[in-house]
Amino acid sequence: MPKISNKASQMPASPIRKLVPFAEAAKKRGVKIFHLNIGQPDIATPDTFLNAVKNSNIKIVEYSHSAGIESYRKKICGYYKNYNINIDSTEVIITTGGSEAIAIAMMSCFNPGDEIIIPEPFYANYNGFSCASNVIIKPIISSIESGFALPPIEEFEKLITPKTKGIMICNPGNPTGYLYSKSELEGLRDLVKKHDLFFLSDEVYREFCYDGKEYVSVMHLTGIENNVILLDSISKRYSACGARIGALISKNKEIMSAALKFAQARLSPPTFGQIGAEAALDTPPSYFEEVKTEYIARRDFVIEALNKMPGVFCPKPSGAFYCIAKLPVDNSDKFCQWLLEDFNFNNQTVMLAPATGFYSTPGAGIHEVRIAYVLNLSDLKSAMICLQEALNKYPGSTLI
Amino acid sequence: MPKISNKASQMPASPIRKLVPFAEAAKKRGVKIFHLNIGQPDIATPDTFLNAVKNSNIKIVEYSHSAGIESYRKKICGYYKNYNINIDSTEVIITTGGSEAIAIAMMSCFNPGDEIIIPEPFYANYNGFSCASNVIIKPIISSIESGFALPPIEEFEKLITPKTKGIMICNPGNPTGYLYSKSELEGLRDLVKKHDLFFLSDEVYREFCYDGKEYVSVMHLTGIENNVILLDSISKRYSACGARIGALISKNKEIMSAALKFAQARLSPPTFGQIGAEAALDTPPSYFEEVKTEYIARRDFVIEALNKMPGVFCPKPSGAFYCIAKLPVDNSDKFCQWLLEDFNFNNQTVMLAPATGFYSTPGAGIHEVRIAYVLNLSDLKSAMICLQEALNKYPGSTLI
């Protein structure tokens, strides 16, 4: 039998996926599970999107342009303009989800063995894409005590070697919910400029910024236009994760030309998703206002509930729909498995994401979990009651 | 400005794409172009597919399982059973088009620097995916004189080095339309077994086999079950290229487990495409019979018309909807460009794919073009008249 590739052996399996068999077994036992483990919102996709797909009336589901349907690429520039991101249609390539935008950006920018610095905890799949591109992630820990603020620029500088080719962030952050300030981003800009690095920014949660705090895009930073690559997705914006529509955006013509070659090799992004996404650009502002109001209520409830639990600490995030909580447990991987395998309260339990999967420093996040507040308030209330009960009963509690 | 990756620099640009600006300019001059250059069929997508998407009534476009919607994976096993390919749902991963199946297979099987042997001419994007995975293609020329039959196994054997990790074929073939015989495939099987290689087979045109010739899948070959990976797509089967639904199929559990990790990193294949594809499994046989009858009529017309032209030679393919023709021209890249830039007949011209893009041996295919007979008979007739006129007028004709 031929041997699989080294890359395939090293490819990380998601720590959340490891829990799936335990969740399935719990369901078979009739236990209701509150899924706080994944960023799959329960919010309805806007009618603009769904009706456009329904009424598309195409007779042949043809390839689109490799960079995406031209009318969509043109129209989406207006969307970005509302965020003061000024691009034209040649500066955007529509991708198959944000995932493909990350994969293409990595292949376009980095050679095998190149290093990129990413503040951790970070979106677990960055590990997968860097492994697929043989790129080495140099993590820099942002602490829960600081609410996951950007570590001091000096700490980044310490990690820079001749192999360093880029910096990558997620803003607002998954899994932290942290929203970077203008001055934090300006610090990164100066560093990027000084060392002439690529600056990749995953900003798929820009619709979810709270408390009147300002969303600052890497595209707003001046003087590093050729360094910046914006990675985007409609998955969260329109609650359309399954549409698989994202975007790679840059003013760097060499990068766009390279990215287009990778895009051409895979022919085109999905046609139906693009049809929906283009129409969804006309979604009324009220949709987003309602969604935001809903998420703020959920966040406020969850953060307060968590911090009331003895031994729990959870900083209040200003963006996205995640938070990272520190729990009074010996090991959050074990705790999350125990929740599914050995626990229920009134035949209910919660599924959480162990935070270890979001760190690449071994041992980091061992007491933390990520909670996605993507359920309605009533379910979130039941979920928090379950969690409280579980923490009281868990044999590996560190409270006593 | 930071430097793009070596991979991005080396990534081949499609020779067809290079012609696009000339085609656009011709259109602006009011010239009608018959597009024989790409495999985008003019056949309607079946109603089973389109209606399922229209009537799906989903309220949230959610992520599907990373391996694809479970009911679809189960049901598709019945489709394969009709072709005597016996798999269960754990042996199939639904991919984002056949393209992603190729990309994931390459990443799962091969290390950078590993070599795979591919008979040429081959589907041009294999170059792109091998470049993206740093895999080295060792081409082996199949000649137009033999109708693109498989080269003798001894010729393959000569190319095998300690770096050789796999063999890849497309059957029925794009761009040749050649359908491999059972004995040709058994020859490859023996070779694969002897050297314990991976055997990747792209069989997306299995619905398009003509003249009563037998379709033999790599999945029918016994004794190499752990070596074989079947790469598939619904793009041509249902004329649904833009749905971006394909499949990676193998009995090798290590490969399936590796492939799933790559699939998980990109979350899921497109939801709407899967909904359509699952429903399309119930497309009545009459749809495929009509389509096949249509393609046979087109093929018969095109091949006869081509071989009647002085100096043209085109073997008759038994599958897919392509043929490769040798033309009496100095250079088919130049000729294809000239067709768009300097020629028209009654304000019409044809766009062809220069065959050089389907060879990786430098200079090979310089007198050949690929013709996709994806237009209706009336358009094909006009296109062939255009081509005949063009060959009479082309300054680089080799006839005199």
C-alpha cells in the first residue's frame, strides 16, 4: 500500500471534530445538545439571497468567470465603499468561501518553510491551510487577562527572522471576539512596513462590531497598500455559510495576478452562491440592525452568566459572536468530552469547543473553551444552566 | 513590496485564457465567435436538479458535513453501483468540483518533489494542481497517429524513478476523447501493483462513451484497491459546471482519512449544488440517452468535416466531447490568435484551444488544437465552414 504524504500525516484534525462521535452517541441516548461549539448561526438567511436563488431561472448551470461573476464583482465594490474600503472590480476575486481566500493567499505569498506570525488563540483552520502550504505559523500569545488585546509590537518584533514573510490577523476575532483598535493596527502597519511583510487580515465578522467601537480594516491603513490582503466571506454576514462565497482583495497587482492563476485552475466559484450573494447586496439595513441587536442581547446575557459562575472568567468581546472563557477545570478537552459522555441535566447538555485547538503553543488554552453564542436567548439560558450544573459536578473541577 | 511565492511565479497561466482578450476585442468589433475552446456544454441542466434548488425552501443556508450531505453520499452509491462500482458512503467525499478532488488527492498522496506519470496531452489544469502541490509531472506522449491510445507499458516503466509515486489518467479523456480499453487499464494495473504507486483516475466523462465501447473504471481493477483514487464531478454529467460538485472516492482508509482533514479545513462543499446533485440522481435515463444521441451526431459531423479539410487529421474519439485535430498550420497558438484577431468569415469566427496547453513536453502539440463539440449542429456547421475558410487564408498555412 503506498504511503500517504507527509503533509497529510501532519495535517491537524480539528479538536472539535474529535468530539463529534461523543455528541452523536449522546444524541442517540436522547440527550438534547446545545451547540455552542461552532459558528453556524441560527439566524435566517435574508430573503434577498434566498429569493434570488429560487427565481434565478437559469437553464444551464454554467461556469462563471474564475474571478467571479463580473456584475457581482462590480456591485460588491459599493458594499466595501460603505466601509470606506475603496477598491475596483479588478482588485477582488470571488472565492469558494473565505477558506479558499486563505488557501489562495497562502499559496500566492509564501514559500514552503516561510514563517507567518499570528496572534493566538486563532481560527483553528489557519493551521490546516498553513500545513497544506508548508508554511510555518509562529504564534504570539494574546492573554485572556488583557481580553485578548494585541500583544505589544516588541513581542512581534522578537519573532521576526529572515524566514518571516507575513503577519495574519482575524478582526473582529474568531475565537476571541476581540476588535482591534486603530492604534493596534497602526502598530502592525509600522511593523509590516519596516520588514516589508505580507499582511493578511480575515475580516469576515465586520458586520458584528458592538458598543459603538470603530471597525478599522487593514485596507484603511496607508503606506502598505501592496502588503495588504483582505480575506472575506459572506458566510456570517448573510448567515449563508453553505453558499461557499468569499473574496480575496488586494491592491497588489502581482498578488492578484498570481491569485487569479490559482482561481483559474479550479475554474470558478459556485454559481448559485454568487447569484444569492449578489442579490443580498440589496438586503435592507434593518436586517443587519435586527441581527446585531439580537447578538448584543445574547452576548450580554452569556458574558454575565459566565462571569457569575464561581471560578469562571470571560472578557467581554466587542465583535463577532464568540467568546473565550476560562473555566475552573483541569483540562478543557476532557471537560468538553465529559459534558457529552458522562453528563446531562434534565436530559440536556452543552457542546463547547476546547480552546486548545485555537492555540499552537503546546499546553496553551488548556483551561479555556470557546463559546459561540449562535442560539436564541431561551436556548442560551438553558445552556448556561447546564454549564453551571456541569461545573458543579465535574470530577476534574479545580475549585476545591 | 514583498515578493510573491515561487509557486505563484511558476503557476502556469492557461493558454486558452491568453486568448480571452483577443476574443473580447473581436466581440467588440461585432464578430460572432463559435466557442469550441471550452468544455462548457450548451445542454440544459436536468429539471430534477434545477427544481430541487428552486424548491429547496431552506431558511438558513448552513454548512453541510465536510464530506458532503450524508443523504447525498448514501444515495450516490446507488449511482455508482449502476456502473458496477461498489462503494459505501464512507468511501466518498463530496468535493467542490472535480478540481478540488484533484487538489485534495494530490495533497494527500504526494510530497513536494514526488513524480507522477501522466499520458499527454492531458487536461491543462493538472499542471496547475501539480504546481500548487509541488508535484512533478512526468509526461508520456500518446500520439495522434494512434488516436491517443495508451503508450506501451514499457514506455511508462522507463520513466519510473525512486521519486515516482503515482500515475494519473483521464478516462474517457479530456482533451483526446480517447476511451481506454480493458487491456490498456490492466497493463496500468500491473505496473501500479509492481511499483506500489497511487493510481488517480479522472472519470468525469463516463456518461459519454460511444459506439458501444465498454467503460472500464479503475474501480473495476482488482488487486490494487488501496492504490486507486477515483476523481469525479457532476459538471458534465448534468451540464452543471457552475454547481461545483465533485467527489473523491477510494477504498484506501488512510487516504480517505487524510482527504477528510483537508475537506474539514475548508468546511464544506456548496449546499445548493449538493441539493441539486442529490435530486439529479433521479434524472430519467431518457435525459442521458438524448444527450448522448446529440453528442454522437455532433461528433460524427465534426470529425467528418475536419477530415475532409485538406491537410487536417482528426482521429475519431469514443468518449467525452472533445477531439484533437492536427492542422496544416505553422503554430496553433498563433493560428488560434489569428482566428480572433485577423480573421472573420461573414462576420463569424471560431475560438479553439491550442493543444500546446495540454502537453508539458516543450514543442509538443504545436500543430494541434482541441475542439469541444459543445454547440448545436447548426452552429457546428457554421463553425466548420469558418475553420475551412480560415485554413485557406491563414498566412502560416503549411499546405503550400
